[in-house]
Amino acid sequence: MSPSTFSISDLASEFDVTTRSIRFYEDQKLLFPSRRGQTRIYSGPDRVRLKLILRGKRLGFSLAETRELFELWDESTTGSMKQLELLMTKIQEKKMALEQQLKDIAMLQLELDSAESRCQDAMNELKNKPA
């Protein structure tokens, strides 16, 4: 491999993912390695795309959302207002979903605290009840 190309094992090692995951992203049309016989040769842009796929995954983006962003990027590699507006929309959607999840978790914690308290009270009553 040249300094500007990478094998599948190079990328798997660098990003701590399996080669199977990388092949899956290729199957999903998110990565486009060239081939030398059976060997996949990944370019610098493929490496960047993999990094963005994994970052998107950590941020909660689906592969379909990542693909949509890539498609916009592929239309104009210099960036565009359309790309940035879509990304901002996606970010706001993720933030709103997280805020709702936080509210749901807080409510669940209150319900569990209440149930725990009722159980403890019932256990104390049983312990203190004359036989």
C-alpha cells in the first residue's frame, strides 16, 4: 500500500472496527474501495468517509442519514448551504430526541423511587407485625 492508500486491515486497526463492519459499509454504498484482484484498496477519501460514518454512529445518526449527508457532499465537495442546513436539522432532531429521553429517564427514576419506597414500607410493616 502507498502512503495514501489503506488495506481493510489498516482501517480496521486504526478505527478499532471489524473488517466485517467495513465490508458492510461498502455493501451499503458508503465506501467505494478500488480492487486489485480480491484485495480492497481504500483511498484517503474512503478513510475520511469511514471516520465520518463512525462519528455519525456515535452521534446517533442512522446509516440512511449518513448516506443522505454523503450524497449532498458528493454533489459539491466544497460544501453548501444545503448540506449545512440538513446537518443542522439532523443535529436539532438528535438533541430533541435526547432531551425527551432525559425526561423519560427522570420520570422512570421517580416511578422506581416511589415503587421502592412502597416496597420498603410494606417490608417494614411485615417485620413489625406481631406474629
